[in-house]
Amino acid sequence: MASKKYAYYNKGNKIGIIQKDNSDINSDDYSKYKSPVETVTNGLEIEYSYAPTYNFSAADQYGTSIHRFIGYGSTGTNLVLFTFGYDDYADLSSIFDADQKIYINSGPFEGVHETLQAGTNTGILVLKTKFYATPNTITSAGDFNTAETYYPDSAADRKELALFKEQQEKYPNKYIFIQDAAADSSKGFFSLNEGESDLLLYFNQRYIIQDSGTTTKVNDIITEAAVFSASNNDTVNIYNAFYEPMLVHENIDVIQDESFELDLTRYQANAVVYYLRAKAAEDMMDIEKFEYYMTSFRKQMKKAAGSRKRGPYISQGFWNMK
């Protein structure tokens, strides 16, 4: 009688189910694990838990509690997130407050963060997270032209731009975010081209987020060719940027005191009990009990850690299971 083979894998606080495909011996996928190939009624029972330091406090929805960002950068000391709407800066001033907890769902800064200041109407969100990136920003007055380049007016600004570009050479992909440009076409998140002159910025594409007024999928990040109108003596702030699409959740509750609900496994709950007993024994200077409970605490934590190994967990039903 045939049997079915399943496995599961962990990714962060998520779990995935995969099945060994034995349906067609002539298939290239034969004996490979992939998404379940058939429906099993009442055939799988999953028990999975983790101990977060935060909870989502409301149902998430695009535009209300979930917001898409295109990338990130640095003020020189703090992490900043960039986003840009279909035709102008995304207005974050009515969305994010100062000292607000947020959750970034992917990328090198995945996790809980706190805003340093309220959101702006220039598509920039500054966080308290420290991020020292070189280069970070420059402020320059210069000229945009129809050749999709930017040229600083003063010798001092041209020197600063040359240093900015030299430092940016260490990154394989070069992006910038332009704030405070006069023309709408000169604002936002751009990729750069290589150019012969260190005194010019050569633009390639602009990255924008679709809105409900477009015909393609809403909230997708799309690109369009950088097309500038001539604009002279335009003072802008230029951020060195990293392209890293991410979602930011704003409705989260972060652990602060004993009123926060912890979703602990049985092993973790037992470990907490043993640890508290060990500390009580330590206060009473009972070293034998202290060592006993600490040993029990470590055993429970090892069991909890051992139940979360990486890679597939192979499981097979009994021979008479259908």
C-alpha cells in the first residue's frame, strides 16, 4: 500500500509544508520535495509556536497599516527609509508619528524599529536605528538638463559630488534619493549610470510605486526612464540609497511589561519556571538547589532549541495509512 512522505521547513516564524512527489516515475520531479501535490483531509496536524517580542495589534491592509518602501539609506548616523508615489513624494506626515514602533518585514533591517521623528511629505522616514553609511548625503545647488544629468553650480559642490561618487564606487549597484527638487520629474528614487565626468550625476531609471489610478497592479514597484526638464540652480538633498523593497507595518504592540502575552512552547515555559526557582534558591544561598534548577533550565532550553533545527523534517505515515 502506498504511503505519503511529507516534510516541513522553518523560515523565521513561518512554517512550510512540502511533499515528496512519487506520482509519476517518468517525471523530472519524481522523488523531489515540493508543494503538496494532493489534498489530504484530516491528514496533517501541525503544532508550532514561537516567543515574539511583539504582536500585530490590528488587521493589516495596504495604505492603512502596511506601507511599501523602495529602499533605505543613512543620515550619517540614523537609518532612513525611502518611498515615492506614482507622480510625487509619498506623504508620510499623517501616517507615522515620532517614537512610534514599526516592523520591517524583510531585508537587512528586518524586525522592530522606532521612528526618530514623524513622517514627512517628502517620502522619507527617519528611524532611531543607527546606520553609519559612507557616503550618506550631500546638499547641492545645480542644474538638471534634458540629457538626464545633474551638474553642481559651485566649485565646492562639484568637489563634494566628486567625493560622493568616489565613495559610492564600492557599491555594485548605485542608487540615490533626491529630496526637495523643484521639478516633479527630478524627485525620488533613481538608479545611476556610469559617466565620464566625476562632476556630473548620470541618471538611468526612476523607481515609483503604483497607485490605484494605474492599470497595473497596485503597490507594485515599477521603473521608468529618467526624463528631466531643464532646471537651473536647483538646491537638492541627495541621499546615497540602497534598493531593498520592503513592507512596513505600523500596527504592532511591543513587549514592555508583564501584561504582554507571550506565546511560549512547553519547553520554554518549563525553562522559565526552573529559572525562577533557581534565582529564588540563589537568594536563599542554597547552592545545591540553585545548580539543580539551572541544570534543568539549560536542559529545557536545549530541548526547545533542538526542536527548531534548519532544513526539512522528514516524516512518513504508517504503512496502512491512505
